[in-house]
Amino acid sequence: MKSLISIGDLTREEIVRLMELAAEFEKNPEQRLLQGRVIASLFFEPSTRTRLSFESAINRLGARVIGFSDATNTSVSKGESLHDTISVISNYCDMIVMRHSLEGAARYASEVASVPVVNAGDGANQHPSQTLLDLYSIKKTQGTLENLHVMMVGDLKYGRTVHSLLEALSHFNARFTFVSPEELRLPEEYRRYLSDRGLVFEEFEELDGRMEDVDILYMTRIQKERFNDPMEYERVKNAYVLRASMLEGTRDNMRVLHPLPRVGEIATDVDASPKAYYFEQTRNGVYARMAAICYLLGVKV
């Protein structure tokens, strides 16, 4: 039994295999490989794209979905522990997909559960299934995952999608440029992670004039829900706004990605640019999650 809690749970070879599986599912997304299976979707924290794309993937594979999108309507609101919730729901399903606000909650759930657990985001920690769809989007647009220059902009401190993606790209000799306010710099543990692997990265507070040789521009929103101090959020919420004019002079192959939702960090005039890829990126999430579910359940595609 294999769970997916961190992107670090996957080897380079497994990531490559999952990219191949995602491509197969994109060619033929209607495959009833999980007929008779039940997958629990447990979202203790709000979600739109992740929850619905997982449920779309599950339905396309022929399995059934049980679960909740609001923990206030469950026994959690009565004081039931995460241990007991997971122990009980494991008896009802073949896999658990879980989002939780607490870092480490998904890892703990995987230790309690009798079925595989997929981390759909735990606090500011990791979001490995988002990383798989990001990698698939990068592979589709660049033709490779190797030796790319990736710029990550915005909330690098609390951004779990950033943390997972840089870990995954470390397998493929990526070069990084990080742009964020001082308050939202990449945590020291991730800077040390990259340094220990001999990967090149730079850090800046300004976005303009740094995109000329970038292959992937990965924008993120400033996450209001991660701030305890409202004044701190107000200081940084509009730190970066990408506009269409700023894409002039960038590489033809450069693509703009965003895990969404966006608030104000990408102006709507970017949507018409051929370099905007964030809406197509969401479609790729279905194929990447179909691949992950089948791989973890040991289902032959």
C-alpha cells in the first residue's frame, strides 16, 4: 500500500511514469478501471479545483465518491478526533483523498488509515497532486522537464504548491528565480534543500525586468487565510501584478502557470496571451489525478 503525502514520496522514475500515465489518460479519459471501488473525499478545508478535479477523475475511472466538503456537517464538529475519523472512514473505502488546514495532518492520517491516503493539501506544507498536474503542464508546454528556468512569484513562505514543485523539479536540474516580499521569502529549509543538491537559485523582491530567459513563470496569490495579522496581509497583498505588457520580450516558449484561485496577481489582459496557460493547467489536473489514483491502487492502465 502506497500513500502520496509529499512529492518526496515519489522517485524521479515514478514521476516520469506518472507523466506517461497522465498522457495516456488525456488520450482516453473514459476508462472504467475502478468499477466497484469507493474513494473518500475528505475536505476539512475549502476547495474548488482540487476537490472537483479529484471527483471528476474518480468518476471518469468508474469509482464512486463518498465524503464531505464541509467538516462542520460531520462528527468533527462534535469533537471527534482525526484519528477516529480516519479509522472509521477507512472501513468504508479503498482510498482517502484529504485536505486539512494543519501541517502534518495527512501524514498522520496515512499512519492511521488502512487504505492509501492522498494529501490534497495540508496547511502550508505540501500539495503533491497539484505538483503532478504542474509537472504535466510543464512537460506539455516545454517538451521536457530537464534543465528549465523556473520563476516563482508571490507567497513562497506559505505556498504549499511552491514547496512541492521545487522539490519535484530538483530531480530535473532546474534553475530557480524566487520573487517575493521579504515577509514571504522561501523558508530556510527549502533554500537549504536546493543548496544541498547543488541547484542554482536567486532571490529578489522586484518582478520587472527578470523574465527574459524564463521558461515557466509560476505565479501565486498572497494567501489571506495564512496570516494571523490582518495588517501584515494588507502590506503585501498587492505586491505583484502581472500584466500583458510585462510579457513582451520573453521567450516564445515561456508559459504562465498559477495554481488558482487568482485574486489580483494576474491582470485579466494576460488571459488573451498565448503564454497564459493557467486555465489549461486546471484541465491537466484531471489526467494527472487519474494517473496518481491508479498508480497508488496498483491498477494497470
